[in-house]
Amino acid sequence: MAGEGFSDPMPIQTRCWPVLLAGRDVEAISEPGSGKTLAYMLPAAVLLATKGHGGSTLPDGPLALILLPTRELAQQVASACRDLRKYCGLRTCCITGGIDKQQQVEALSKQPHLLVATPGRLLDHVQDGALKLAQVSYLVLDEADKMLGLGFQPQIEQLKQHLLPPAEQEGIAKKQKKMRRVQVALFTATMPESLQELAAAWLQQPEVIRVATSAACISSSITQVVQVCAEHKKSHKLIKHLEKITASAQGARVRPRVLIFTNRIKTCRFVHRLVQEAGYRATLLHGERGQEEREVAMLDFRSGKAQIMVATDVAARGLHIRGLPHVVNWDLATNMEQYIHRVGRTGRLATDGHAFSFFTREMARLAGAMVDLLQQHGQVRMGWFVQDQSCTSHHVADMIHIVFSTCRLLTPILSSSPRAIK
């Protein structure tokens, strides 16, 4: 693996590898950018190779299946799987929406060992009879919190019927010693209580591995800055922020890349025009762009041809841009889980990252949660409030409401530390 740029294993990898290689189910919870992909991918390659698969073997259907919620994430994981082929000879196929189905049928006819897929298109091929899942012995649900959520639940439950035998069939198979055992690994950055029962239905006596200190963990290598401001001032402040980023990289061979998140497609287009008119090379990524347009946008941003990408949350989960130094939240995420996933696009694999977020009146309901998160990560100093041990994040939230409603400056209340709410 040293040839692929890896040196020491990440904590999530060292804890997951022996459990998965022993054939046990795993529920792994770890922060974004902690190395989850290799944590489940390498055991899949090793387990299949030890069973004699690889090279010229032609399985009757995939032996390992990795399910992911988005096309972009599936393509990234498939690319990483192909990088391992020279070590183990496993053939990989990627099945997602937005690609011609007949092309995918032809790819499946080459009998890949490992299949990377999104649930909807995978289910289409199963129902069309182009794909059988009877040989799958290693199953991964990546971004499991989203995969088990309401948006994917019907598709996931249908796939479950093809992948895992009902309890009564398991009992008969055990007696006949013909049980088909599917090893299952769930990987996620968060696992809300509301989804834990659904997750448990996929697992048998799993090893629960938590590498993050809490479900809301953000890498300590990320500096978070939250700028309280009025909506109409965001354009000016964004350009000033980008100018500072550019100035800090004077003399560098390449300009530092910046990923800017918005909550709506209309806003995404507006911000894209704004930064282009300011002289920056920018691209955009949102749900109304076609597959080819998305791939070109990703290629331009990865290569550095575009310094800035403006994106909706279609890009927030699982997106991995190696060495991405800056994330900007033009619109604050509507909940803290989404904020964590966005911020996690920078500071990956222990590199330094910087997350800058605008906090407007509309997001005042999240003030308490935001201060809690920043305090948890040692990235907020609360001025004279810090003297008052009875002061809680709720007091801060109340103060933010007051500040917005009276149009007073917040800086006398919260410090102007660069690692704090401003």
C-alpha cells in the first residue's frame, strides 16, 4: 500500500481490519475523512483472495457488494477499488443512476468480483434479471445513516430480501448446514437513535467500533470560523474571504481550492456567477446537472483547473478531494449533522483544514447547537461570558436572537478570536 501513498493505518482501519478479517459483522462510527473506505475495502479484497477469487475466476454474480447513497461517492469508491486490482486481481463494476443501463448490463456480463452501487439502479438490474445477488458474501452499507433513512428505506428493504435470508430460512439452513452467511459492515459518521433499530436488523452480533469521541466529532485539524452577518452583506464578505485565501498563498505553485456550499440550486447558481465575476475560475455541482456535466465539474475541481466549486448537498457526503484546504458555508446547513458532513470535506486524513460559515438571522434557532459544537472542539471563547459558569449555549442563543432583533454588533459579546464565532 505504500505505493498508493499510504503509510501508517488510520485508527478506524486498525480497529476494523482484524474484526472484518475474522468474518464478524461491524457497525463502525467514525468522523468524515478518517479512512473508512479503506477500512472496509481492504478486508473485502483479502477475504475474496483467500477464498481463491481473483484474476481469471468468473463468479456467477458479485461476491462483494458496496452500497452508497450517491453517484459521486460510488464512483470515488469504485476508483479506489480499481487501484487495488493490481494487488489482488479483483474486477470491479460501478452501477449508478445517470448512466446508460445497457452499458451497465454489458459490464455486469464480464462477471465482476466486487460491485459498487447505488440502491435504485442496483434494484433495477435485479428486477430486470440482469443481476443476481445470490453469491454475495460481503456486504457494506457506507453512509449508513443516510442509506437507512426514509429516502432510501423502501429500496434498501427490497434489496435486503435478495441479500439476507429471513429468520425462518436461516433456522432451516443451520440445521441442514447449508446456511449462506453474508458478512455485513455498516460505516457512518453518525448513527441517530432513530435508526439504530433499522441498523440492527442487518447485523448479527456486530462489533460496534466508535473511533470518534462523539457522534458530532469534527477533526481537530479543522479550524472552524462562524461569521455572524446580515444576508445582504454575504457577497462582499465572501469575496473578501476569498481574497485573504488567495493572498495567503502568494508564491504557491497552485491556488488553494475552495468548496462553497449552498442550500438551494438557485443560490448555487448565484454564488457561482458572483465568484466568476470576481475573477475566480469556478465550477458548480447540483442535482439538476447531468451526469456528464457533474463529471466534468469534478474533474476540473480535482485537477485545479477550477479553483472554486459551488455545490449543493449533493456533494456533501462522501466527497473526497485530496488536500482540500477550505470549505465555506454560504448557507449554514439546516441541521448540525449536515454541517458536520460539509465541514468534514476539509481536514481529511489529518491534514489542516479551514471551515468558514456565514450565520444569519434565519439560522438563529441553531445558535445553541453551534456554540455547543464549537465549545466541544475548543474553538470558541465567549468573552466575558466565560467568567459566568452558569452561562450555557442557550444563553448564547438568546443573546444572538437579541442581537439580530436590535441590530447591535455581536462582537462585544463574543470574542473576535480567529478560532471563534465572530
